[in-house]
Amino acid sequence: MPKDHGIGASVKRREDIRFLTGTGNYTDDITIHGQAYAVFVRSNVAHGRIVSVGAEAAKGMPGVLAVFTGEDFKDVGGNPAGWLIKSRNGEAMREPKRPVLAHGKVRHVGDAYAAVIAQSYNEAKTAAQAISDASVIEELPAIVDMRQALADTSNRVHDELPDNECFDWGWIEDNRAKVDEAIKSAPHVTTLNLINNRLVPNAMEPRASIGEYFPGTGDYKLTTTSQNPHLTRLLVAAFVLGIPENKLTVVAPDVGGGFGSKIYHYGEEALVLAAAKKLKRAVKWTAERSESFLTDAHGRDHVTKIELACDLEGNFIAFRTETMANVGAYLSNFATVTPTFLHGTLMAGPYKVPNVYVNVKTVFTNTAPVDAYRGAGRPEATYSLERVVDKMCRELGLDPFEVRRKNFLTPDMFPYTTPVGLAYDTGNYHATLDKAIQLGDVAGFEARRAASAAKGKLRGLGLSTWIEACGIAPSNLVGILGARVGLYDAATVRVNATGNVSVMVGAHSHGQSHETVFAQIVGAMFGIPEGSIEIVHGDTSKIPFGMGSYGSRSLAVCGQAMANACDKVIAKGKKIAAHMLEANEGEILFSDGVFSVSGTNRSKTFGEIAFSAYVPHNYPLATLEPGLEETAFYDPANFTYPAGAYICEVEVDPDTGKVDIASFTCADDFGNVMNPMVVEGQVHGGVVQGIGQALLELGVYDENGQLLTGSYMDYAMPRADDVPFVTVDHSCSTPCTHNALGVKGCGEAGAIGSPPAVVNAVLDALNRAGKKIDHIDMPLTPSRVWSAMNA
Amino acid sequence: MTKVTMTVNGMSVSAQTEGRTLLSAFLREGLALTGTHIGCDTSQCGACVVHVDGQAVKSCAVFAQDVAGATVTTIEGMANADGSLGVIQAAFQEHHGLQCGFCTPGMVMSTAALLAINPKPTVEEIRHGLDGNICRCTGYHNIVKAVLAASGQDATAMAAE
Ligand code: FES
Ligand code: FES
């Protein structure tokens, strides 16, 4: 029998019961008595001067309660960028204000410049259309292409800026001359120009928000689709509306996926709060999918030139990267850190390369804001590295497996500081590579290739070896780098009088399974049944100030905070036990839910100690407070560094260019694994998002800034029949050395490691078939592959 | 406004509707059956799938008035009489066929309809049969396993691990 509880067991998820019976509680499921409905009036043009807003048109229309325009929010604060990045010349990034509703100009299709509140959704929708029809917006030429945006300073997304550049960042600037020199004198240099395609995150639950205001107390409540309710509270209260934090509760109930897009504070959240206050009734807004396409922060969108310098045996000498990263029309909260510190610092990969330099220019365009999307910067880094390594192998006729092996850091080299400033703590990249080779049956590839060829299909095999930095992040370090918040997390462990436990955590679960997995950890630490432990998350009035879930940080940061709080509870329990058992504290042992005196049979159960803490009749009241509840804030000493090796096999149809994924194999090192079932599920999902990026997905704006891929008719989401089963393994574990759980994080891995494996496999198939093709930009649709083959 | 009556999860229910009221809105707003989800506005995600007279239907693409008198089953009607999970629901839990849970009601309803016409589908038939339902979380791996298991097939043997 496999273990059914405790650390390392594939415990079935308790959250499934409500989701499988239709009794989940997502934001749009909530109805507040008397609620009104908000609908936004959004720009149809990518760039335009607002001449007049036809708010009058809605006056007197059935059910209309209020209309808001950009003028109403002109004097409130703006939604800030979370990181201040400096340019190579030392100047601070340009940081135009991001208003609740646009005024003066609209800057992307979907930019909201008015909102109407009505008794019913249909009435609000009808009135919004009337306002849209009555508004006058003078269309300006759209700024879409990044190169053009940088070249033409006369047409600007933000008139108050001198041009369309946000910053020009170098990492590490001191490496620059050395890297240039190394590349100049290297025996071989491989150069690759590539695009990391724009993606639309598409969590299946569209964003939604409900604002409430309680006039009797002056309290506000925001129920919203957020990955991090405290961050949203901080932003909307302190930065945007000027509400005291203590007067605003933010609740993120069940949230239907995030993938980054729900980290950020969006203007709709501020609007429903302001409207609720004005109307003294709840105001609800739910995005239609087309609004999600237009206004959720998009992902990726990098244009990159990468150079790899090496000797003729394939030993790496230097990597140099030049990237243009699109930030869209406004700076979303993590837009400036994603293409910089989450990308540039990963450009050494798992390799012992002595020289690395990265230059990133970020560019404003008349498109939706671009921000972190599953992997956030690290998929972009991995894709550039693994594609250029693959190209180099082909140029020099080297074996991609051997080239990885000879350049990998070896286990004896840890801790290892890379030339781009990260200190990797542990890893064994050879082990994960060997595991992937074995599980992917690389030895049998030739036979499978022959079988494919017999069917008229071209088979190829692609490899990608990846590393990421997650468990974000040591606050003092990120503070130096420009973060405007701390990145610790927090948990409160409350042992109730009857011995069951409520655990309030700063992390938020929107698919990650915290309610089950966190209970496994607490249950194991306390030696009590998991069923007696409740994990509470998502409500700022219940949980301690935490930073939420993104960047594969929940377990490595919040989980460790929770474990530390459990340790504090146990320490206090020992004091209580010492008193009750008339022993010295140092003699008290705790294991399997029992406090005992060392070397004796005297003991008290966890429940007895809890009861005594709340009914302190026989209790050391002079020296110890009653109650059994502890809070811990945990600020990690370092990032964590999961890594792995992915192997993809594809079959390409030479007549149509269609790519089928024949198999996909992952060997990952996530450190210690708490629940293998959950970890495997995270990898499956991440890999399929990466396959989506590699083969299907592309956010396309035309030259007028119209989003051509604004629905599921034009934006190809991976569906069940587009993808294979995914073989996953996490047995090559090197536990993290700086958190006691030894965990590294697994949420983003699949999306980071998979795109280059797919693209490398397709190029392998084509080159084996005699087509000399260096590169095809993602997504590798049939038309792109066919065109490359027939160029 | 027109009064519409239908049988939902075994109960006869009535509500006032406009001509434009969708079945999904009738269920979610009129009856507070919020297990049926809305994931798109172009009838392409499948989060809203319910059964109308035994057929899987995207409830966002049907007017409530057009199905007056019909028998409708939603996710809320899929558990066993004693409240325990039905076979398909239990298989989804057992095989971790859901993460955020948002696509799940539609997946379960589509699976039930698939198995009703094809009680032992192959992996390919399952993938094809569910291609009207988008899941962003699971990569479908465990959903396919859950459907295999729900149809009494050996999921672990058929799915690569
Ligand atoms: S909501 Fe019905 S198909 Fe998407
Ligand atoms: S479980 Fe989240 S969309 Fe399927």
C-alpha cells in the first residue's frame, strides 16, 4: 500500500469535493444582496486622444445608477510598478502613471475610459454601448512594432516621455567589456535571432471583482480573483484610492487559475470599490472572455539576439544577449522585473560558462500590458540558451547530449556563483539528464525514427536542460535590486482548545492544492490526523500579511513560514508539558503527537497540551502566556534552484508541416517532494502550456494595434487532442540547503523547460530530412513549418 | 418577461426570463446553481456544459426559453443519492483530474455524455471527445486517466507515467 498521509504521500485533494460537486465559491458565484453591475467602456482603437466621453448618453437609460470617467480618478494615485529598474547609464526607468480609467488618451484596444453601473448586467451593458457610441476619440497612429517604437520618437505612447523606451538595462554591466572581448577572440561564435512569442495567459476563470462599502464603519471589502490578496490590498488602498489598509478587506475566494495574470492589481478593482462607496451598495464586475484577452496582462513578447562563443569541442566561453521586451501600454506591477532580474540572472543556465552579459531594452507600445506569465522571464532565458546551444551543436557537428554534459556544473561545484550573480545552492544536472535519457529511451530513437519514416513522417528528438530561480525571494537582496516590497511570507498556526488546528497562510491556492499539501506538512509535524487541520487562505481579515502565490514560491517560502510556526508551537508545547509532567523543559521529547519525558513513560498528548493551554488550571502562568497560537514570518536566505532535463520527440508531416508530439519526458529536481501526485500534475500542466507556446499560441496585433487573436476562435489553446501523455520523474532530488523542508518549487518548471525541447525536436526532424533550417519562430504552426521546408 | 419551467436535477423549477436569457444565466442567476461556469463568450471552452434531455449542451449557447419543459442535469446533480461522489467525480479525484476546478464541471458533464454513447473509449476517443472543453491547468494527462478509470479501464497501464 502506498502511504496515504504525511510528507511524500500522494494524498487525494480535499478541495476536489467542492469543485466536483459544483459547490466551489468563485467570485462570480457570489451575489451580494442589492448588488449593482459594472460594465466598462473600452477603447476600440489602439491609440487615441479622448476628445469627449459620451457619459450623458447613459443618463436616464433604464437601470443606470452612475457613470464614471477618467476625470473622476484624475487626482487619485496610480497603480505602481513593483520594481524600480535602472538603466545602464544610471537613470531610473520611466514610470508613467497607470490610471484607474484612461483620461486624455487611450493607449491600447480595451483600455477602459469609462464605466457604467446599473441595476442589472444587461442594462449596464446597453448603457456602456451608448456611451461608447457617443464618445469621440481621435485616432492616432498606433505604435505596435518595438523597433519602430524605439526609432520613432515623435509618436509616443506616453506624451510626457521623451521616447517609447522604459529603460535600457545591462546585467552585469561590469561583464560587458570582458564578454565582448571573449566573443571577439573565440574560435567559434553561434548567433541566433529569435522571438519569444506573445502569449495570453487564459486562466479559465475570467477576472471578476465585487466592491462593497459599509457606511456605518467606513469599511470596504473587495472580493476579487487574485493570486495575492494582501498585495492587492496594499496597492489599491495605499497607492491608488488612499484608503487606510485597515479599512479594506480583500478576499480572493476560489480562483480559477492565475498563471501570473491574477498577481496584479487592475483598475477594475479600484472602480468597483469607488462605485460601491458612491452608491452605498455592492458593485460587481465580471470580465467577458474577450475583455480578458484585451486586458489581462499578456506574457513573453521578447525579440532577442543571442550569441554563444565556444571552442571547437563545444566548451562554452561566453553568452551575450540583446533583448527588446514589450511592456505594452502601461507598466503592470511586475512588468519591469520579469524581463530583467527574472531573465538576465538566469542566462548562465546550468552551465559553467565564465562570461555572460545581458542587455534588455523595454519598450512601450499600444498593446495590452505585458507581465509575468507562468515562468516569467525564465522561459525566455531558457529558450534563448537552449536554442542557441542546439544551433551551435548543429554548426559544429557535436552531440547535444555530450555538449550539455561537458558544460554542466558538477555536483562538487556547489554552492556556485554564476557570472550573472545568482548563488546556486545544489543541483545534479548530469543525474537529471541521464534519467531523462533513460526514461525517454533515447537509445531506441533510431528504430522509432525508421518506423515514422515508413509512415512517411519525419521524426526528431529535442533536448532542453533548464534551471530556474524561484522561491522568491530574499528581501534584502531584492531590495538592493529595486524591489519596492519585501518578499517573505507568513503563516499563523492556531491550535484550538480541542486539539484541532487552523492554519492561516499568506500563500493563495488557485489550483496548487495547498489545502491538502500544507495539511500534510502540519499533520506530520504535529503527529495528528490531516483531517483535523484546516488551511485558511485568501482573506486578509483572517491571514497574516503574506505575498501570495507566484514564482513557485508557495511551499518554499510560505510553507517554510508555516513549518517555522509549527516549530514554535512545539517549543511552547514542550514548556507546557514540562510543567505538567514536572520535568525540565530540556528533558521533553516530542514525536508522533506525544510530549514525553526522556527515559520515562510519562507523557501528554498533543490534544492534552492544547487543552491545557486554553484551560490553564495547571499551567505555568507566571512565566508563560496561555493559548497555543504562533505566527512566523519567513524571509528566505536565497532563491531556490529547481532544474531538469526535458526530451521531446515529434513527428512532422512533410506534406502539411503539422507537428505531432510523439512523446515528452521530464526529469526534474525539485528537492524534497511533499505530494508526488500534485507535483506531477503541476508538471503536466506546465509542459502543456509550453507545448501551447511552441506549437499553437500567439497573441497577434495588426499594424493598427487591433488584437487579431481576441477569442478562442483565433487564439489556439492546447486541447486534449493536441497533446500527449507526459512522462515525469522527480527522483533525482538534491534538497534545497537553505529551507528546512528542502523544497525548491515545481509550478513553473514545465512551462520553462518545454518550449525549446519541442522546437529543437522539430528542427532535428527537418535537418535529418536534409532541410538546412536553423530556426523557426514559435508557434511552429503547420504553415510556418511548411513554409520553412519549402523556402 | 416570460415564465419558463423546466426540470433541473430532478426538481421542477420556474423563473421569469427575457428572450435573451441564456440557459447558463437561468441556472446561475435564476436558480443559484453556480457550479455551471462561464469561461468564454464564443461557446468554445465547455465550462458551461450541462445535459439537456440527456445530451451534452453548452448552456451559454442556448436560450432558456428554447429549452422550456426540458429535463436538465447540472454538475450539482451528479453526486450519488447519498451525497457521495459519483463514479466520474470519484475518478477525477482519484486521478487528480482537476487543479483550479474551474473547467471541472464542464469536464465531468462532457465525460458523462461521452461515456453514455461510448462506454469504453480509447485514449484517442477520449481526447477527441473532450476537445470542446478547455483546461488550462492539468495538461489533460490526468483528465484522460480519470475518464479511463471512470469507464472501468486500467488508467495507469494506458497512460505513460
Ligand atoms: S462558457 Fe459556454 S463554451 Fe465557454
Ligand atoms: S482545472 Fe483549472 S482549468 Fe481545468
